[in-house]
Amino acid sequence: MGWSFKLHGGTAAGLSTVLLLLAALTWLPGTLPLAGSKWPMAAIVVLLFPIFAAALVRMFLSGADRHSVWLAFRCLPGKVQAVLGALVISGVALMLFGTAGAGNLQAPEVRDGRYFVFDTTPYARGTIEVSHSQYVAVLESDQRSMLAIPGLLFAGAAYVVFAAGELRRADVGFRSS
């Protein structure tokens, strides 16, 4: 596997790890710093799209089907497989546990010192005022999902890049023999 595949996949796996750790930290008491700031989410989006799109292009250029990609992944070293598996499992777990406890409340905001959330309950849809503790719970749930989803996508990009790199290595080895 070439160095560009290792760099690309390692970057995706590293960003996935950071985001999933931050998502897991939302279960600790208190909110994460910069909860009201918009720039962390903008930075995640700016990094996610080029890395994920480049991973898909690399996989498309390999011309492999799903079975070949799985076989290429199985040829990766065991530690790489374990790390990527742990990232995917933790991302899915964060998503499942995060959405299970969220209820029907989302999109927390503060207006004039009062706390509001959007209630998605059928036949009662709309913005409602809530207590500070409910506001914090909804804020943490939103942070968890907003960090876990891109973390899971970065893990998927790492999987695709490492598998494409392994396919490329196998193709070059086959052509030279």
C-alpha cells in the first residue's frame, strides 16, 4: 500500500477517533466547551467532504465489487482491522444509545434567557419552553449525534481507503509478476 493511502486512511481514522471520543465525553456531567460555537461543526464539514469524496473516488477507481473490498480489508494487518472495527462499533453504539435517550426533543436554543427546544411529537410539533436541565440534556444529545455521525463517516472513509490501498497493492503485485 502506498504512502498516500496510509496518510489518507490514517487521517480519516484519526479524525474519527477524535470525534467519537468527543461524542462519548458528552455523557460526562456538563456540556462540552464551545457548545454554542458554530466553527467546530463547520471545520468538521470542511474536512469531511473532501476526505470522504476522495475515499469514494479511490474506491471507484479500483473497480472492485463489495466482495473484493471485504477480502482486501481482511488482508490488512489485524491491528488495523481491530481499530477500524472498534471505531465502527463505538460509532454505532453512540448513535443507538444517543438516539434512544433523546426522546422527541431537539434543536435547543436560548432566547432572552429562556430555554426552548423543538418538540417532534406527532400532533404536538412545535417549539416549547423547557427547564434548564432539560435544555442541557437536549444540548448534550444534539452534540453527541453531531459528533458521532461524522465520526462514523470518517471511519467508513478509512475502511474504504485502506481497502482500496490493499487492492492497489495486490494489482501492482499481480501486474509485475
